Amino acid sequence: MRARRFIGLTAPLGVAAVFVTSQTIAFAYPSPPATAKVTSGCANVTQGNNCTYAFEFVDSGGNGVDGLSVTFALDPVSGCSLSPASGTTSGGGFVSTALSCASNASGSGSVVATSGTVSASAAVNVNAANAGGGGTLPFTSTNPPGPNGWLIAGLTLAGAIMLAGASYLTLNRRRRTPA
């Protein structure tokens, strides 16, 4: 009899304890994100430079989800890398990574942030560095490269001056030479 009475009194407490425990466990894990978006980054990066990309992961209510594990990938840009390669969302669902490109980096691709089945990507194009920065674009014209127009004009003027000087000397020599 006492056992039944004890069970009758403690059963509601057990149900309440199970409910509180299940809610505590549910709140310990972040809710899954519904969408992700790029909040900042660079569409173009110059060789030898870097850029920081920030992503935001939000739930179905549009609220930032903190505590998500996010991995970053770079698809495919040769000579560039991401650091860190993974991160955890904080401050309202935000996470960031930095793209660093070597002086010989080239190509275009995308920086991708993924958490579970949700991902966001930012397109990136690596541009050649300015002259003096180490990178130049290859010659791609169908017309062969030729000399500069000013160079041709200068050489023509120099040739005309030399021809005039030679003519003057020849004429003066003939006048001075007795026959």
C-alpha cells in the first residue's frame, strides 16, 4: 500500500523532471539554420592581398543562430587560402573567414560557408596586381605587338637629322677641296 501511495505521489514529480530535462537538453543545442547569407566580402581581390568574408545564419523566424559549427571552402581559386577553415556562429548568427591570395594567385571561384545542409557562397575573382606589384597580364591580342608610335617618330626624326648632317658634310667637303 505504501508503495502505491509513494508512486502516486512521485509520478507527477517524475513527469515534471523528465519534461525539464528534455527542455534543458533541447535548449543546449542551437536550432538548425533555415538560411544563410553573405553579409560582407569582396567580389575582386588583387594578387598578394586578402579580404574578410562574413556570413549570417538565421532560423525560420529570421533570428540569428549562435553556436553553429560552420566550415569554409574555397572553390577553385589557385594560390589562395582561407583562414580559419571552420568557425562557430556568435553575435546573432555571424561567422567570418579571411581569404589570402599569393602574388601569383589567379582564377575565379567562390567562398562557401556550410552548416549542416545550409550554405551560402560569395563569388570572388583574383585580379592581376598593378605594375610594380609583380603581376602582369599575358599578351592576348590577335594583333602582334609592335613598337610604340612615338618610338617610330623619334627614330624617323633622328634618321632625317643624320641624313641632313651627312649631306651638309659632303657638300662642304666638295667646296673646300681644290680641283
